[in-house]
Amino acid sequence: MTSMDEIKERLDQVRENIQKACGRAGRNPAEVNVIAVTKYVDVETTRRVLDVGLTDIGESRAQEAVPKWEQLGERGVWHFIGHLQRNKVKAVVGRFTYVHSLDRYSLARELNNRSEALGQPTRCFIQVNVAGEESKRGLKPEEVIDFAREAAELPWLQLAGLMTMAPFTEDPEEVRPVFRQLRGLQQEIRKLGDSRLNLPHLSMGMSRDYTVAVEEGATFVRLGSVLVGGPPGRR
């Protein structure tokens, strides 16, 4: 179990790294939000994350996340960052403010219907498989504009931005083009002039590559092992 002092020390280092990355890119560090990915740690470690002042919590398995949310949900902003099955939507909507893995219209419709039933909109990131990895989910870049237009018609969904997962590499510089392409896609969609497609956020960057993602425009970085720990090899 990671201690509060360890989490605080790691968070201070993360914030320093983000500040330096923003300096290199001419950005304001206040634009970058840190999501603590707590899916591999217990509820007490998650509580310590909140105690040190982080408010954004990332989980990817509904059955494991709901018990944590029931104890801690009022203290933070919860992000669902994993693949979401339609039969798990009921558990997610109303608990998670953001869903980072919107990758098909059937899911968009289910999220919309459940959000309408609760009278509570759900903010969604469209997941894009920029690198074209077979092991990763997400829309192809050329599919995103048409999908975004369709999803924007659903009144209880709010399109927060785009999300991608870069390939796992030893050298973060190798995935810079992935992040740059996602930002380019965001800019292309904004040029359409549809206020529903403003897409203010980019969810990209994990423990190994988050500084490069920040340099390329990330507004949310999803940090697990570098911040709260977890199984060896996880990001």
C-alpha cells in the first residue's frame, strides 16, 4: 500500500515535470489536469490520493470501481477510462462524470438513454486508435468526424474531447506523432464551426509518456504507476 507521503512526493514530481513540459511548449500548467488511475490500488490508497489534494480519479472496471465510489464518490471527480460494455452503463452513469472510452454509436445511445433517465448529462471523450494498433480499441481517425456529428445529436451526451492511448515504447519521443495527430484531429473538428463539437479537451499521456503528451496539448493525463503504484509493468 502506497503511503500518503509517497503519493505527495510523487505528485510534487509529476507537477514539476508538467510545469517544465508546459514551459517548453509555451502552455499554462493550469490547463493540465492529473487523473490518478487507481484501478490497481485499494480504497485506502484511493482515499490517500484524495487526501493529498488530487480530485480526479480514474477507474476502468465498473464492478471494482463502484464500491470505491460508494465510499469516496462525493470527494472527487470520477473518470471511467476503460472499455465500457453496454450492460455496465447503468453502473457508470450517475457516478462517473466523464467516460473516456466512447468508441461506438450503440454505446453513445445507451449512455444518452441512461443519462436522460437520471436527468444528468454524461461528458464523453471519443476514443481514437490513432496508431492503428489491433490490440487497442477506438475509432480510426478518418471515422471520427462523422461519428462526432452523430453523437452530438444525442442531447444527454456532452462531447468533452478526444482520447487516445499511445503504443508502449521505451522512448516516449517515438509516440509524439500519435499525440500530435490527435491534436490535429481536434483542430480539424473545431473548424467545422459546430458549437456542439468544440471538444475542449485531449485525454492523452500515461506514466511513461505524459510529459510528451503535455507538450503536444494534453489537458488530461492518466497516471497510474508513476503516481499511486500498481502491478509491475503497468502504466
